[in-house]
Amino acid sequence: MTSQTAKARRSARSLKTDTTRCPKQIEAAQRLRYQVFSEEYGCDLGAQTPGIDADVFDTVCDHLIVTDLDSGELVATTRVLHQANTGAVAGFYSAGEFDLSSLEKLPGTIAELGRTCVHPDYRNGATISVLWSAVAEYLVERGVDYMIGCASISMSDGGLKAWRTARHLQAEYLAEPAFLVKPLRPMPHLTHTRDTDRPVDVPALIRAYMRLGARVCGEPCWDPDFRCADLLVVLEVSKLADRYSRHFMRTAP
């Protein structure tokens, strides 16, 4: 068995989750993010330090990381910006892409999930389940009512995949009117790209969001820095807790 195959078959028992603000662990997460995003979106992300994806939000976020206990390698990461910490960065990251005024009227507390990525060798059910167990536990423990986040789709093919994926998700998983938002940079390809009859290949992380009960909040935004289309998604945490949190917390290491 090759090392890559062994990693792909790694069980949840070999993976450990942590919530951290440790600079060393955050840098490891930033290096993984750069590796994954630069390859998938075909750009250097405007990185100020070679090989590191970093921005001002990193310093005020809680970073959830997954580590392979056998190798010590950081294999998955996401970050959470709690509403209580947005004052230091003048709002949520997604406010730079969407008009969030409708969400600001919701009762309760919002947290934003962002920069989620998994090492290519670990993109399997065990890794994603362990990562979401950490997310679910964080949201419930911190009293979060709504989780929002940008779900990204590469536009490396000129926008066809992003256009078709966005249309599919809007048809199948559109949020209620109270959650709808408007993109600040509407995706230019939506009205100019012909549809096809081929099945829509929704990215694995977006499929995971939808299985958790998340919904898309309307039209996508074009992100020229990452060369992708972003859909804002929202998850009502009470529904996550009812449907998934007990399962996730049982499977967490």
C-alpha cells in the first residue's frame, strides 16, 4: 500500500482536532491553505509571504485544525469569526463580497466560517466528519444561532462549472427570503454561458455544507483574487444541533 493510499484510508481515530490561536499552528494552517487554494484556483492569492495565505481576519478568528496523529501533519483547517470579535476587523469577511444587511436584522448571534480546506490526500468521509464535528461543537458551545460562510467554486474553465453549480444549488437549496443577500460583484458569466445536460459536479465541501442543512443565500459573487465564484451559505445552528451534533460529538476524537 502506498503512503498516499494509506492516508486516504486514515480513520477518524488517527485524526485529532484542536481549536487554536497559536501562531505556529495558524502558520501551518496558512501554508495548507496556500497549497490547496493556489493549486485549485490557479493563482498566487496575492500572498505577501511566499507559500502562506494570510489576511487580517486570521488574528481575530478561532482556527479549527485537524492533525494526523501518526505523521503530525496538519491535514484540514477552517476558521471561525464570532460576531463578538468583528469590531476589530470592521465586520465579517463576506461583507466585502455581499450586502449582509438582511442578515443583520436576524435575531441571535452570527459566526462566519471561512478558508475551509482539506489536504488532497485526506479528502474522505472520515476527515470531513472529524472537521465538522469540531465546527458543530464550537457553534453549540459558543451559543451561535447562525453560521454563514462563502462556498467557493473555481472559474478556471471560464465560469461554466461555477454557473451550472450556482444554478443547481439555487434550485435545490435556496434559503428563505429573510436570508437572501445581494453580491457586490455579480458573476459576469451567469447570463452569457450556455447550460448543458451533463450532471452537475458540486464540490465536496459544498455538498458537505448542504448535508448539514445549509442553504445558499442567492446569486454568487465573483472573487477576482481567488479566480472563483463565491456563494454565501447560511446554516441555522438549531437545525444542525437537532440533526447532527450528537452524531458528530460521538465521533470526535
